[in-house]
Amino acid sequence: MKIKRFKTSLYVVFSLILIFFIISFAFWAFSFPGIRKTFIFYSNSGSIEYIESRYIKKNRQKPLINCYIEELLLGPLNELSAPLFPRGTKLDSCFLRDSVLYVELSEELLNALPASSYDYEKSFVLFKKNIFRSFSNVKSIKIYINGSEGLLESFQHTENIGKKS
């Protein structure tokens, strides 16, 4: 009799532990913070690089690399860091084909070019360094602004910055 009661108690305990585990796993799966990625930004003085970690939620409508670039364009969370490009710069389109990433940025970047004191070559180098560091399948990056690549010819020599050979 005591052995039967002990076995029944044991089954109840194990059943409760299993139910608790299943419920915990379900809560974790639904509230998963996303994929951890790092972002590099220059300091406001431009001499130091700051690294930030963020979680990017999976989006069924967009590839992860699109979500990453949108987060990168939002700028840093730290007030000691400077954004890569002027506020309002957006990702118009982005796709990966044969290890080449094609990125088209909005014309807000063009509107700010002459009036801004940004070092754009340094910004594009860091933009590419962020992409190469976070996505090993990207071998080359082509950047377009408002559909035109010619504006970035002076930045094309930086294509392999941050890429391990």
C-alpha cells in the first residue's frame, strides 16, 4: 500500500515538473527577445568606437539584414556616440544576391550632404564594417543613394574594410 502511494506521488510530482517545464518553455518562446547583434558607432568626437548590443526581433516580412540596417540607421542609444548618417536617413531597399549586398538609402542623406559636417567616408566605412562583422555571408556591399551609385565612387575603395580575408 505504501509503495503504491509512493509511486502515485512520484508520478504526480514528475507530471507537475513536466507541466511547469512546458509552460515555462512556452512563455520563453513567445517572449524571446530576438537575435543579439552588435553595432559600432563613433564617439561624438569621432576618435573612439563604441560597441552596442541590441536584440533584433525576427520579422516574417523582412530578412534579418534589413532589420539590422534599419536599426543601424536609427543611430546609437548612447548619448556619447554619434549617428552614422543624419537623422531621417532611411533604408529604401536592401537585398542580398550572390554574396553582394545591395543597399539603397533615402534621399534625406543627399539633402544633408552639403550642409552637414559629417565625415561621410568615415561613416560609410563604419557602415560597411558593421555589416561585414554581423553577416559573414556578405562579401561585398553596393550602396546607392536615391537610386544612384555614382555619388559613392570615392567610397568604393573601402569595400573590404572590416572583412576578414
